[in-house]
Amino acid sequence: MDPDSGAKPPEGGASAGMRAEGKPSGKSSRRRKAKRNGKSRPAAQAPRADAAPLAAGAGRPDSNEPDTRARKRKRRRSKSRASQANTLSTETPAVVSEPASSSVEHAAGNEPAGDQPRGRRRKKHRGGRGLQGRPLTQSKAPATAPAKSTTAKSPDGGNRTAHGKDAGAKGGQAASQLHGAAAYKQVPPREDLYAALDLGTNNCRLLIAQPTRPGQFRVVDAFSRIVRLGEGLASTGRLSQDAMDRAVEALRICAGKLANRPIRRMRLIATEACRAATNGEEFLARVKRETGLSLEIIDRETEARLAVSGCSSLVGREARSVVLFDIGGGSSEIAVIRIDENRSSRLANHITHWTSLPVGVVTLSERHGGRDVTDDVFAAMVAEVEGMLAAFECPPVGPSRRAGAEDFYLIGTSGTVTTLAGLHLGLSKYDRRKVDGVWLTDAEVSAMQDRLLSWDFAGRAANPCIGADRADLVLAGCAILEAIRRRWPSPRMRVADRGLREGLLTDMMADDGVWRRIRARRGSGPNRDEGQAETAGHPPAHRGTKG
């Protein structure tokens, strides 16, 4: 009795024929029957004279139904793997037209299936599929080998068929289309990169950024180096050869960064040093020849407006009037901002008065000395700046008459105010993310200035927030700040580690309407935070290098 079916095997069947040949059949036959869910199916055997009834179909059921199920399973698997599209398109006709009797022989040579080793037969029937009306040895090879080699990258970024004539033209075309579509989906969209370069009297700074949420951007690359282009300018009126060499070397690095990225739009500016120097235009011509960069000299009014644009997000909704100042190396820009109920999306539109003082940390320290600064030297520097501010005609600006009103304050953007903030926070290493946007009271600013005055040059150079490059400039900046505080007394001041570069980026992105396009692609309006950022026109905090 057959232990699987409970019935006696038929006389003269395939199992009996194999026992007559002396071939092992019991164990493997039971396994094959179990994998076929109890359906009797004879094993392949060599042709013999007394097997005529078997060849006529007496010992094997019709295999059309399992063959159909097999094709459906293979089609489902092919949908999840694009590499099998070519295999399916070329093999399916052969499977449909192949007679059922071909399942008893291999494609290569007419070796009887019954002579195969037991391990090979077991492998063929693994998974309960059986032979299913077609030889697995023909379908296995095309299903695995061409999957890795039917497609290859073409020079234009697409895919091409590697086996050209061997694969059918129709199947090869279908595979190429599938692979091409998959490759297209993996290509990232083109980045809208913007670049801004500011060549000042003391620093050379570069920012490369990509717009993100409305009113904001993400910094992709940044560069900052102290070049002291205006060194000796106050005494000679010309840019020195050493200063120009330092600036050109820094600009070469910036040119390399710009060349390696797909910049959509850039603006490269030069400020006070090139404005005041008699050989400023000659220097910019040299920069064009040696670096390929075309810099424009901007006027002082444009510089003041760019500083306001770069710091506009730091002006809160509660503000009604603000004095924003940018202490540079060769000049200091001051803008008086009055904000009414109808706040513009660009804060620079609310500038009512502005001035540019022809003095900065480099020029003031060269006139009075920056290494050994005594109380008397510091007072002389403050008096000089106060005399310049006295010529600036501007109506009084201050807090409103409401009790407890905090709608007026100062905003400072320069290395001077960021240094004071770093000292106040006690940073062991300068960290822009902690400094940018911090509030300082009037008493805290005075305390930090007194602390700096108590240090000698070596003590200032040893501080990580100052360094040797700024040790002789920081007190000159404090003198300019002190003169501004005396002209516009305020209970608090906000620190901004940003300036002209951020203003350039914000204006370029707003002019191109990139934030409107981003918002349109998302299909919804900005939320409350995004609306505030858009109104302020503010780039977000980024890991820029302190200038």
C-alpha cells in the first residue's frame, strides 16, 4: 500500500517501471507525490517498448492548468523586477507552444530524465512546482544570467541593451524603457544654487545656498578669510601689493568653489576698500584676469540696504523702530528703521534714514593704535566717531510712550558685537549657532567692553572668540559701538552673525520668485512660522564661518 495515498499503486505504472530497471523510486516518488498535493504524476523514464500506454497519456494528467498557474506566478514576479522584463517577453511564446510530452527530456542532449542523480531531481521539484509542462533547464539560464547583463549604462545617462541581437527586439526595447524610467526617477532634481561674495576691507566671504522654506535657505558651502585688503589705505590712499596678493589668493579659492557647483545666479561685490582706493578698479581688473571673477563696487546706500535685508528676520513683530548698524573694516553703515502697521515683505523698504561713516575697525585702529589701548586712547576713538555721528541728521528714535514698551532696540552685525556675545556666553570656542540672535542688555555690553579694556594684547589674542587676527581691532570696534549707543540709548541690543552675504542671497531669491514656486509645488500656503519668515525675508541660521 502507498503510505501517502492509502491505495495500491497501479500495475505497470512509472514506479513499477523504475523498480524493474533497478532504480530507486520509493522515497523520491513519495516526495514528488507529496509536493504535488497528492496528485499522481509519473517520473520521467527512458523509452521502452512496453511503455506505449504511458506515452499515449494513460499515466499522466493534463498539465495545461498547472502550466497556466506557473505562467501567472512568473508574470507577478516579473512586475517587481524590471530586469526580468526581457526574459518574460522572449520565453513566454516558447512555453505556450511547447508540447506537454517535452517535459520528459532535457533541452541539451536527449538524456532520459530518469537517469539524473537524485539530488538534481529533488532540486528541480523544490518549491512544489514540479516540471509544470516545460524543462526548467531552459528557463533557468535566461532568468538569471541576462538579468545582470541585459542592460548597461549609456553615455547619455540612459540604458541600452547589452545582448542586442540575442534578445528579441521587442523585449529589448521594453527592458530599455523600464530601466530608463527607473533611472530617471533616481536622478535628483536640479538644485537652484545662489552665491554671494563680499570682499570687504578686512574679510573675504562667500556663501553658496539653496532656497528651502519661504524666506529661508540652506547653506551648501561657505568660506571666510581675513585678508586685510585695506591695510595702509588710510595713509597712502592705495591698496598695497601684499594686501592685494592676499585678497587674490582668497578669491582663487572662491572661484574654485563656484566652478564646482551649478550656480543659477551669483552676485560678487566689493565695498569700502575698493571704493576709497585710487587703484581699486585696477585691482578688480587683476582679479578678473587671474580668477575669472567679476566684482562690482557697490555704493554705501546699497551696502546699508543689504545689511538690513540680511538681518531682517531678527526684527520681531513687536518692533516699531530699530537702529541697525554694521561695523566694517573701512566703513560703518547705520540704518534707522520705522515700522508701521503695514509691514512690507522687505524690511529695507522701511528705512527712513541711513548713513555711512568713513571709519571702521581697520582704519580707526591704524590711526589710534590697536595693540596697546589705554582708557585715554579708547576715549579718543569714541570722541572721533561721535563727531561723525553729530553730522547725521535724524529725528529722535526710541521706545514708545507706552509703559513697559520694548518696541525699540539696536541690532548689531559685525565681528565686534559677535565677540562681545561670545565673551558674555563664556564660549570656549566660537559657535555661531549660539551667538546669532542672542540678546544683550545695556549693562552686559558695558561689562564686556570694560573686560576687554582690562586685557593687554596677549590676553585678547589668547581668547578663542577673538584670536590673534582680531586682537588689535576689537577695541576699535567697541569704540564705534560705544558712540552708537550714546547717540541711540537702548535697554537692549540683539546680536547678528550675518550681513551683506545673507542680504545678497535673500534679494536674489526674492527677485527670482523661488519661494513662490516652492510654495506652489507643495500645494499649500505657508504656516504661521513660514509666513513670518517670508515677511522677514530671512535666511535661517547656518554654520557659517565667523569673519
